[in-house]
Amino acid sequence: MLDFVDLEADLDEEERLIRDTAREFVTEQIKPDIGDHFEAGTFPTELIPEMGELGFYAPNLEGYGSPNVSETAYGLLMQELEAGDSGLRSMASVQGALVMYPIHAYGSEAQKERWLPALGEGEAVGCFGLTEPEHGSNPAGMETNAERDGSGYVLNGSKTWITNAPIADLAVVWARDRSSDDEPVRGFLVETDRDGVTTNEIDEKLSMRASITGEIGLRDVFVPEENVLPGVSGMKGPLSCLTQARYGIAWGAVGAARDCFEQAREYALEREQFGGPIGRFQLQQEKLAEMATQITLAQLLAYRLADLKERGDLRPQHVSMAKRNNVRTAREQSKVAREMLGGNGITTDYSPMRHMANMETVYTYEGTHDIHTLILGEELTGIQAFE
Ligand code: TGC
Ligand code: FAD
């Protein structure tokens, strides 16, 4: 596997073990069938509990069954899962960074005990409802709202493009609390079997086909007071979760790009044209050299992020730079790898075109490339250019 500057040498035993466990899982359980899942537009849901047993959901959290592994170990896990498919990493990212993290960071003791072990073991599936049909890049404009009603709240609104919504037991829904004058955004734990909740699947996707995506409809849905996340109010709630998930994506994208590189290198050495392997042509070697260089740079950024996160110095802007850069790298290099595979490259027998299609989603979700550009622009100039 590509590790040009020997980053492996600095890993501890636990980090190697977690990486190798995930790599083996992907090799044995994902790679054989992922092309079929991609074609069929399905996710291997039967593996969700096994992924829990293997510790793939938020192992970097502490307590409630989570082992509190290092941020490097967590990153390596995301990298290996996304080398299998972005849909697989998405499953783990949403469950861990977008559902378990907010409950862990902002939930009551009862909420933590009720949900964290079940989600960690993959007995329950969660989803994260922030995006709305009319409010994607600017979630602060959300219309979904909560009205006080006796001992709880009544929720109305709709969320769209929600990973795992159709198979989720629990949705973390972000809504405006109309009972306060300033209508702050608050997080609500909504069990999907509550009256008034619908979770239709979105099935026309040409990207992320091995991931289940849906809407969340909320029509006069009652949730008791104890389902509100008590520890946060305002956009900081959902945005802080995005920082966790974007961190995982910065690592994951490296895995997808690496898988494309490995496939292209193998193909270049095996495929013969004009009397020998195509890997002997300088044009092909230039592609491999550039791919390896870009992937190595992305790896270095991801490792640096882990160090900053470990010592508590990671800022959202650092994560924006890495999400933006590493996903762009994976998007561009998957295209080059596809090209090196010629006609075979457009089939699901090989991974690059599947990764390439997935990268269109990864480039767009968790803050589009443009939005991360503007976050960095604000950091560098002090001038906000969103509006
Ligand atoms: P702004 O006024 O800048 O900030 C509001 C408060 O939030 C704090 N904050 C953050 N905290 C932690 N992490 C971050 N990334 C944060 N960004 C902002 C900020 O300090 C402030 O706190 P306080 O205490 O002062 O109140 O917020 P804004 O509403 O103007 O945000 C601007 C913008 C454009 C950056 C933000 O809206 C944004 O990031 N938009 C992109 C939307 C997005 O990424 N959506 C993702 C939806 S979830 C998803 O795609 C899941 S895919 C999952 C999968 O399948 O893997
Ligand atoms: P828009 O915000 O409408 O953007 C359209 C275009 O305009 C983009 O190119 C964008 O970069 C550009 N643009 C927007 N604003 C600006 C600006 N100020 N300056 C310059 N350009 C701008 N959301 C969730 O809440 N939970 C999930 O689990 C989830 N999973 C997803 C899974 C998939 C497969 C997909 C595709 C999306 C998912 N999303 C999820 C939604 C995702 O986060 C949004 O699609 C994303 O935030 C962009 O919003 P939008 O699609 O409405 O695009």
C-alpha cells in the first residue's frame, strides 16, 4: 500500500491493529460485493452490527462502551473504510461523528445511556438531519421548527439528502425552537417510529450508490422534553458535529485515492499494449508519479490534523483546508486512475470509476468545496464572503 514517506513507522501498536482490522474487513467483506451493491443501489445492512462489534463507530469517544482510541487510529479507520467505498465510511461517519458525537457532547446522562451503547454496537442506526430542500449550504436558514406543547415539543418541517434516514431508528434533527424569542437552533432526538415521521428513500443517485439516502418528513411530531439535547443551543451545535465528520472525510478521501492508485499501478504492470506492460510508457509513469505525490501530500495533512486534534488545538478552519484539499485530490486522481484502466475502467469490476462517482457527493456534502474555500477566505482575510 502506498506509504511513500513511511508514516507507518510512527504508528503505535493499537493504531496498526485498528488499521489492519479495518483493512481486513474491507478486503474480505466489502471488496467482493461492493460493485454489485453500487449497481443495485444498496448497502450491505447485514454488516452494520459486525461493524459495531469491530469498533468502527466513534471509537475515539470516551466511555459508554467507546474505547477512546487516538485520533490517528480513528483517522486510519476512516481511511481504510473509504478505500472500500465512500458509502461504507459514510455509514460509520454518520453513526459516529454525527449521531454519537452530539449525544456524547451535548446529551443528558439518560440520553447517553439509552443511545450510545446501542449505536456503538450497531444495534441501532442513527441519522443526522440538518439539510433542508431550500437550505443546504446555509443551514442557518432552516425552516424546521419546534413549538412548545405541554411536556414536550411538536416538530414540523422536512430534511433532505439524509444518509441512512430510511434505515434509521433515531434521527438527530436540528430545528428552530419557537418557544424562545431568538428562536435558537436546538437538537432533538427523534425516534423514527414516532407518529408523523416519514423517511422516504432518494433512489435516483448516480453517486454514492452503495449508501442509503433519504428525506425526513416531520408532521406534527411530538417529542418529550427529555429528547432535547440539553447541552447546546444555536448553530454551534450542528456545526461542531460537522467538524468531527469532516475530519473523518479528510482521512477517508485519502483511502479512496489510495485504492485508485493501487488499482492503476497494478493494471499498468499487467496490461500489455505494443508488446509490453503499459507501465513502461513515460506517460503512464508520469500519471503514477503525480498520483503518488498528491496522495502523499494529502496523507501528511491528515496526519497533522490528528496531532492537532489530539492536543486540543484543531480548529474548524484546519479541517476545512484538509476536507477541501483531500477530497479534491481524490476527485482528480480517481479520474486519472480511471483513464489508465482504459475501457475496463468504466466498469464496476474495477474501483476507480465507482470512487470517482462517489467523490461527486463527497465534494458536495459536509460543506461544498466552494463553502470550504470561503471559510478559508474568511480566515485569511477577515472578510466573510458567504452572502
Ligand atoms: P457562524 O455564524 O459562522 O457560526 C455559528 C456558531 O457556530 C460556530 N462554528 C463552528 N463550530 C464548530 N465547528 C465549525 N465548523 C463551526 N463553524 C461555525 C461559530 O463559532 C459560532 O459559534 P458561537 O458560539 O459564536 O455562536 O455560522 P453560519 O451559520 O454563518 O455558518 C456559515 C457556514 C457557511 C460556514 C456553515 O453554515 C456551513 O458550514 N455550511 C455548510 C453546510 C454543511 O456542511 N452541511 C452539511 C450537512 S450534514 C452532511 O452533509 C452529512 S454527509 C454525511 C455522510 O454521509 O458522511
Ligand atoms: P446548495 O447549497 O444549493 O449549493 C449549490 C451550489 O452553489 C454549490 O456548488 C455550492 O458550492 C454553491 N454555493 C452555495 N452557496 C454559495 C456561496 N455563498 N458562494 C459560492 N457558491 C455557493 N445533509 C445532512 O444534513 N445530513 C446527511 O446525512 C447528508 N447526507 C448527504 C448524502 C448525500 C449523498 C448528499 C448528496 C448530500 C447529503 N447531505 C446531507 C446534504 C449536503 O450536505 C448538501 O447537499 C450540501 O451541504 C450542499 O447543499 P445543497 O445540495 O443544497 O447545495
